[in-house]
Amino acid sequence: MKLLIFYLALHAHAALASPAAECQADLSRIAHFIEANDAGAGTHLASHGASIAAALASAHTAAGQTLEVAACDSILQTYLKAWRPTHLQLIPAAGTKPGKSQALANSRAPQFSVLGKDTAMLVLPSFNQGHGAALANLLAKHRSELASRKNWIVDVRDNDGGEDAGFAPLRPWLLDAYLPRQGVEYRVTPANIQSQRDVCSYTGDPAACLEQMTPLVERMRMAPAGSFMLFGGERFGSVPVDLEARRPERVAILTDRPCGSSCEQFVLEARTSFRVKIVGRPTMGALDYSNLRPYRLDSGRILFYATTRSTRLPDLHIDAAGIAPDILLPAPADQTAREAEVKQVQRWLEGGPLQAPPR
């Protein structure tokens, strides 16, 4: 499941009569647009529609009294959380959401280290665009060291998600011959069809994007408006994986709350292997509704909303509580404790107790 988030350049726009009027107009348009187009809207209205309506009434009152643009941004963000806490985003009209600088991108590049004669560690802070290629290069560079160590720690604490291609190079190392797969269903509306047509304008490889999106758009155009359309496979299935000849025997994946979206997809996939255990804290819970697309408001604000829902639903919800670890560890209090957590898991992988022995 590929999460696509694109940051659009904002254009100058005509100001409305007042900040309050502009805020109320944006709120009304957001409320209508989400209900008409977001892939999770119907489910959310059925499960907690009363609280959404109450949040809208409260937001309208607050919006009518606001005198500042920043205050309106906060009011709108609060309203969005009444629908669901993740995968509904609002980019303020003051400018685009800041992109990652090259220095920051480099700081979130994948890292490899040897912890001992039997244990290696991969630190994966991001699965954003470009990090999949960097991970593939890292795995190739350290192939012999990885293959010779039976224990791996894969650290995705604080991972900021991105796209499934960001972790794809790990599949041959971690999985067991076949990858169980769930599909996604696209909500079919005129706005969503247009968003799929437009999305390739904002990618780094428009030609490859169009190759993927054109069949999707054609299928959506033939589907009934308001329906959900399965595309690109079965609701449930599996795909074969070409495995590495020498894979780790025991893998511990360290997780925590910031791990969301594609990071959670990685955790879901990896835990299908008998050799993998998830250790740490529950993940964020941002995976049921995805494939975000932008909707520009007259004010210049941009709403990012979900156009797909997972076929895991309603049997397996991730958004409700995240992915629970196999082994729960308390959150580290500081950087020293964070580093000690790695040593704790290493000791366990190498045959010692997970909890420190009494002194």
C-alpha cells in the first residue's frame, strides 16, 4: 500500500471579508468535502457521527469569533481530529509545508552497525522517497556482514513513514517465501477521480506514475459514483518473495508511537515471519485509510484526505490503537535509556534474559 503525500505550491488568493468569514467558509467546505469524498467518512459517521456533528458546531462558533489566521488553522485542525486523528491533514495558507532539507534527509538515511559477532542492527528513521534506494545500497554494501549474523535488530523508532518502496529491499531478508497481502479499495467520486489524474504532476517520475495511474483512472470512471472499487489485486492474497540465501534466524523490530503509515505497513509485513518479534511500544495507528490526495481551498489552505480504505477492514483495525508489540517495553526516559533498550534487546537475542538480571 503506497502512501502518496504531495506538497503543492500555494498561489495568491483573494481575501474574504474577514478572518472569521474566511474561517467559517473553509470549515463548511472541509466538512462537505470530507463527507462526500474521504474513504473513511461513511464508517466514521456511522460510528461517531454525533461527536463529529458536535465538533462541527463548536468549530463554527469558534471560527465566527476568530480574528487571526493562525487561530483558524488550529480550529480547523481540531475539527479534523473529530473525524480521525491521523491521515487528515491541513496545510496552512501561509506557505507550503516545509520540505525536508538535504541535511535532515541525510540524518534520516538508513544506517547499519555491527553490535557483536552474532548481532547486526539496521536503523531506519524514514521510508520517504529516496530512502528505499539508499537501503538497497546499504544492504548490498554490508551483505557479507549481514549474512554472517544470525540476529538482527531493526530499529524503526521515530520512523516518519513514507512509501512502501522505502522498506521493500528488506523483504528478501525478513519474509518467509510468501507475503500475505491485503488490497485497498478506492472511493469513487468525481473529485477523487480528478485527484488520481492530477497526482502525477507532483511526483519525481511522472511517466512511471502515469503508467500506474492511467488504468486506475479508467476503472474508476466506469465504476458507480459513491462506490468503492478494488484495484490491483484481490481483497486477500499472497505474492512470492525471492529470498536471500542466508537470512537472520532471529529478528527484533523496535517500534514506538511515531511509527505510522508506511512504517506500520512494514511492521505488518515483517511480523508474518516466524522469525520476527515486535518489541517496544504500540505504533501510531495511521494505516486503515490512506493514499492521501490534496484538495485546495479558496483561502489557500490545502486539505490532504484519504482516497482508499484497506480490505483488512472491518476485521482488523489499525487506526484504533496502532499495532501492539509482541513484547511491551516502557518508553525510555532519555537518550541513555533509549540506547540501553537496544542493548537489552541484543542480550535477549543472544540468549540472555530480556529483563536485566537482579544485582
